[in-house]
Amino acid sequence: MDMQLAEFDIAIVGGGVVGTTFACALKDSGFRVALIEAELTSQAVSRAQAYSISLLSSQIFEGLGIWQQIRTQVETYQRVRLSDSDYPNAVQFAPKDIGTETLGYVAEHRVLILALHDLLKSCSNVELFCPAKVSKTEFQTDGAILDVMLHGEIQQIRSRLVIAADGARSPLRQQVGIKTFGWQYGQACVVATLKLEKPHDNTAYEWFWGTGPSGILPLTGDRYRIVWTATKAEAEKLVELNDRQFIEAFQQRYGTKFGLPKIEGNRYLFPIQLMHSRRYVLPQLALIGDAAHSCHPLGGQGINMGIRDAAALAQVLKTAKEQNEDIASLNVLKRYERWRQWENLIILSITDILNRTFSNQIFPIVQLRRFSLWFLQNIQPIRSLIFRIMSGLTGRTPELAQR
């Protein structure tokens, strides 16, 4: 077999939103970067995913120079309404709570990935391998050698540092034996897009039911993205319903305030788990995004934690280069781990506590959580602090978000 050896400083395995954000954050860094992605861009664009984008994530995209392109294709939410099932007293979050013009945004996957790939074209230091798959990774004392299947042939890549952005089941994380802790929730999310009869009011909803929290997020074109949490058995039944039956089930749960919506596109289901890596780094390896952590979709935290990982790691590596340090050394990579591991753990803990507290009908807990909602609604400083934590505004801000 004819093996060709290509030399890189950094090889990123996984070119989703987080991996590509990290690659773009290394533009003009002087690093030679390989971005390896198994899925064609056309396939990625067709994925019907949407994300809640925090204010800090929007600032990171602005630092990259792509936010203006993204901004014209995303929806804002000016209010967040937090409710406990059909209990009438809800918590209302507004921009004045955190001193901003808006609370956040909702972006479809295709919008983010296309903007990132447009930027990637101007990153002369980044080489995209796509569609390509890493079949083998061998870590050595001076770096790693990756066997990359590209166009039906194996091409070898040598890299000083490998970045695992390859998802929650990260093969790279498993290969090196990094342990994780976490649990399955026994829940699953049904995701659907609803086209409304009349304009929406730029309000994001988070409803807590006995089967789990559900989010309803405003999209462009007077649409809503619903993430409906239920037991696995119930979620499977919801996915199997025809469109008319699903709308009936939706109205039975949420009432008629959304009018008579229509289903747009397909519905799909995904299981929910909490997972956190005990380590984010080893010599020559760092984990970012879902490879390092995953959580309940409550509040749309997953993608935003990954974007912050990408910005933080890029900053650590560029600073190390300026100081003539070995970017693949544990000493350098630990700076990233110390920065992000505890911040992520706080968010994971909050989403876990909220999910467990609200996903039951035990009477004392029901009373406690409804008092908590009253407390949040009436004590503005606490309401502000909670939202700032969930928006990523209380931790260390990457330099990329300060430009």
C-alpha cells in the first residue's frame, strides 16, 4: 500500500460545529491544521437540527467574523417563560434581567455549518479532509500518526497534537482509556418543527412535566422547534404518530395558544444521558465538545459548552506558541482542562438537578419547586444570576469573544 505522510501541528478529528469552530479559531495562528470529517458538507447541511445559541457563543462567532452572516438567518428570543406543567405562575426572563438587548438566539445547523465552512475557505493554514475517517491512531513520543481513509485509500498524517471532537461516543477517548462518569436518564427527546398559523412572539418556552422538561424555541419563518422530553416508551409512541395525531397530542399537552400548527419535516428521537470525562487531556490529546461532556438538552447547553471549549483551547494553544512552549505537553493542555472542566461541571450539575427535581410528582418536591419558581420570579438578582450562569456569562470569557 502506498502511504503518503503529511505533517501537521494539530489534527482535529470531527468537523461538526465544535470541531470546525476550533479550526476556524486557529486561523492565522501559524499552526498547520488538519480537519478530518466523515460527513460531506452537503449531508451536514441537510441535517434538521437547531440550537439555542447563547450570547457568549454569538460573541465568539462575532470574534471569528461570521456573526453578521449568521445573524440574518437566526431568530432571537426576547423572553423566556419557565413553567411547571399547568401551574399558572411562571418565571419570565427578560433582557433587562441581564442588561442586554436580547436573551439569545436559535440557529439551524445548516446556517452555522455553512458560515463556518465559508470562513474555512479563507483559512490557508487548515486542510480539510472530507469525507474522511480515521481508521487508526498511534500515539508516539513526538506526536501521533493517524491513518485516514480518504477517497477509498489510506493516507497517513503525522500531528504533534490530536483533538477529539468526535462525539459523545468518541473512539479516540475510548482508545486512550479516558474514563467518564454519568448515567442514562431513562428519557428520550422527540424533536419536531412546527409551522405556526400566526407570527410567534419571540418567546422561548421551557415546560417542566412529570416525564421531563420540554423546550419550545422560536425559529425564523414563524416556526417553533419543539424538544419534547418523555419516557423512552412514550417518546417512541410520539414519533410513531401521524402528523394529525401528533398535533392533537401537542395541543392536549400545551393547549391552543400556538394555534393549529403544521408539522414541517420529519420528527426524530434521541436518548438522553449525562456524561463527563474525568480528564479532558493527555499528552498529545485534548477532548472538546461532546467528546468531553454531554447533558440533558435542557436550556440548550450542550452546543454552547462545546463552542466555549473550542475558543478556550484555541486561546491556550496560541498563547503557548507565542511563549515557545510545546503545545502537545501535558503542562500546556492542563491549562485548558482547568479552565473548562469545572465550568462545564457546574452547567452539567444544574441541568441534572433541574431535570431530577422537576421530572417527578412527589408532593413535597412539587411544592418546593413551585416555591422556587415564585422565588425566581420575585427576586430579580437571583433570576439574573441563574440566567447569566446558563448563558455562560459568569465564567472566564475567551479573548475571541472580547474582540
